[in-house]
Amino acid sequence: MRTSTSGQTGRRMDAVRLILTSRRELAGSGEGAEILTQVWQAQALAQAIGSRLAVSGPPELRGEALGLTELAGRGCGVLGAPDLDPGDLLAARLTELEDARQALLDLSGLLGEVGIALVGLASSADDQGTYWKCMEAIDAADESRDRVLEMLRKLTAREEREEREAALPER
């Protein structure tokens, strides 16, 4: 599946490439606010990918994709928007979703890493506010990942169905 934003200026950025960038940034983030910024970036990217799939993805994914958009948006809302320059927003750079399966596989990994980073941050939090913010963000990331895994299951089921149908003799 290939979707792209027409009329967009600047460099085209595929979802898989952006997810890998987000994973690197999260892994390289230091502590506290920097981790929360990268978690927010990852959730915003998940929201953008969910939105793209909900609008122009395979029909069987659209409901789960809409759910991903809502859940990832909740994850962003819990954390509050970081102070970033518009050019630094990974989600805003999304112009293509070349391979839905690969994007979803990579997004699943990223959301798992988000959860791990948040557990680490929560366990070392000095204040209750940060702790509970992390707990709510962990919940949003986990639920978002569940939606991604369900979309992968649906893609697999569709591909298996298509393979069975292709193997049937023509009448």
C-alpha cells in the first residue's frame, strides 16, 4: 500500500524511516524531560500513522487505525506538547506509508520501547506527578500497541485469505 500527501513541499518521509528515527532518538535520550519529549514524539507519530491508515489504508484496518489515532492522541495529551520547533516534529514529516505491514511491525517495536522507557522513568521519578503521568502514558502506549498488533493480525488474515483464493482452480 502506498499513500502520500499530494502538494506537500519538502522531502518525502516514509513512516518506516520516521519510526526508525524515533527509535534512535528515544534510545539516545538522556533523562526526564528528554525522554518525555521522545515519548511524545513517538505517540504523535503513532497518531499520524493511525490517521493515515484510517483514511486511506486497507478497509479492514480502518476501525483499529482510528482507535490507534485516539489512543496515541491520549498518550500525547497526558504528556503535554513539548517545546519543539515545527521542523522537529516527526509526525509532521510523514508523507508516505509505503509498506503498511513493515510500518506496523516497526511501530509495535517503538511502542514497546516507549513503555520500557516510561517504566524506567516512573521508577526513578522524584514526584508523584511525574510518576502518574508516566503510568497513564504507559497505559496509552500499551493500548496503542495492542491496536497495532490487531492490525497486523488482520493484515495476515487478509493475505492468507487472498493466497487461498488464488490457489483455487478457476471455474
